[in-house]
Amino acid sequence: MPNKKDYSIKSLMELLFISTRLGLTSFGGPVAHLGYFHSEYINRRKWMDEKSYADLVALCQFLPGPASSQVGIGIGVMRAGAIGGFVSFIGFTLPSVIVLILFAMLLQGLDIGNAGWIHGLKIVAVVVVAHAILGMAQKLTPDLTRKAIALFTLIVALLWQTAYSQITIILLSALVGFMIFRNYEDTDAAQLKFPISRKFAAICLTLFFGLLFILPIIREITSINWIAMFDSFYRSGSLVFGGGHVVLPLLEREFVPTGMLSEEAFLAGYGAAQAVPGPLFTFAAYLGTVMGGWSGGLLATAAIFLPAFLLIYGTLPFWNQLRRNTKVKGALMGVNAAVVGILIAAFYQPIWVSSIFAPVDFAFAALLYSMLVFWKLPPWTIVLTGAIGGSLLTFL
């Protein structure tokens, strides 16, 4: 745990410099980011010991949101308090946010609706999201009970699509998980200490849940565009487990069917987000810019990352106690299973139905999936192959 001298301007500037360098060079997704963090913060600078880092990673995998970004925030908190967490986040995230906002501004006004490379990126989205959901399902629905929760959620999410459906499903799943898994035993006893008071943490958790329930109501009452945008990004950031790729179907469902964003513009930005370093959640900066200019990009970025801040700040002081509370653990197990069902529903509609039209599309998707999963090629090569292949498919 840092002492008072670590909270100096010098230590904050050092943290900003190092996190910015990581934000400019960290390609490869959340797992790669954790490796970069370990190399820089643990091996090289010895800011944390191995056990503390492993415990922090476990906490961030346990919470919804961008896990690698939350680990970076947590390291910043341990190094320089709550302000250190924010500085660490800015350094790691801002480079890709700036690039994606500029890309969105350059893309506006171009006719990309019938471009073959856009169709290729749609197929890439099918592949990447399918891979992410399969990985999540293996971890979060390992038994028949949780598979049943995911199936129920999938059916309801497909047949009942309203502003309140996701929240209602999450609440019901938490109740079911509490009832079924309330005696679940967790033998992993993580012990973490952070310089954040429990009062401040309680405020953060209250704000997290309050916004999650109040924003959809305000959205329906006011019909103000920026509130609707903030609500959509906030809810998407609140319901994602497993990394940035999983947020793709949630964001597409929020904006493409409602007409706020064209599918072509959505997929173009997704390809760009794959090509830049840093967290994939910065894709929100591109989407917000397309819908509302550079200010919309900043609003979207703040909205999608705000749940990550509120949760990491809100749970750090209570983490040891929460890990031992079987009732809380049971409720979260139900929620995790429900999120899998929600994501599968969003994967089908709109991603699959708007991308796979013919056998050649499915064959190309199978090739890209093999490149990603079996040959383990980096994601940017999959995106590049998808764009080139999509252009060639127009000649068939």
C-alpha cells in the first residue's frame, strides 16, 4: 500500500507517462494488455507483488466491464490513490480515443454503404463475437442450471425487446442465482488493500446501480438524444463480461436498428478499432463521433467507461468480504449466465442476420474463424483478410 509521498505530482506524472506509453504500444486485446501490465508494472518496476496482481486480475474478471482497463485503474489506485486510477486510465485510453475520433470525422460524408470491404468486416464481426461468446459460455455457464438461465434469457431477449427488458432479465437472473447458488463455496480467498474509504466506495456503488435503473426512465420521459446515447453506452458498459469484443453485439443492437447509426458506419469503425492499440471499448469514441461530432465521441467514451470506474472504486474496499459472501456470489453467478443469453440473442439479431446471406459468406466466416481460433493469428490480420476478402466476394 502506497504511503503519502507516493501521491505527489511526480508520481502522478510518472504514472501518466508509463500508462500513455502502454496505451500507444499495447496491441492484441485484453489478455495481451494484462501481459504488458505484468511486464511493466510487476517485473520491471515492482509496484505490486505477484499475488496482489493476480488478486487484482481476479477481481476485474469477476466484475463486468473492460477487464484490462480496470486492472490498469486498480494499479493506478494502489500507486497514487483514486486520482492515480484516473491518471492511469487517461494514459492508457486517450491515444486510441483520439485516433478513432479523427477517423470518424474523416469518414463522415463518404459513401461506404455498398463497399465490399464493409461486408467483409460484417463477417469478421460474426467470427470475433462468436469466438468471444463461446469462451464466455464455457466459463460462465459450466453446468446445466446456468445453461438453463442463459437459454431462458436468450428466448426472452429475442422475443421481448424494450428499454427495460435487459434490466428486468438481469434482476430476475440475480434472484434465481441467489436462490439456487446461495450456498456455493468459493475457496479463493483474495486479500487486497487499497487507499479508498468504504464511504467513498459505497457512494460509487450506489451511483452505479442508480444510473443503471434511472437512465432508461429519464430516456423515455425526455426523449433527448444525448441522454439516450449516454444510457445506451452506460448500459452496454455495465453488462459486458469478458473483454471488449463482447460489447460489439450490445452496441450494434442499441444503435443500428434504431437508425441512430448505419450498419456500414458501425462496421467501418469496428475495423479501425481493431487496428489501434489500447482497449477495444474506445470503439465508443468512434460511434459517438459519428452520431454527435467530437463532443459525442467524448460523451460516449465517458459513458461506456463510467461503470468500470464506479465498480472498481466501489468494490475494492469490500472485495475480501464479497468474495466470502456466498449469497452475493450466487446472485452474480446468475447474472453472469444471463449475460451470456443476452449476448447470444444480440449475436443472432442483428449481427448474424445482416452478415451471412449465402453459402460463400458462411465458408468465408469458417476460414476467418479458423485463422483466429486454430491458427491463432492476431486480430488485425483477421480484419485485414476480412476487408480484402469482402471486396473479392463482390466479384463472385
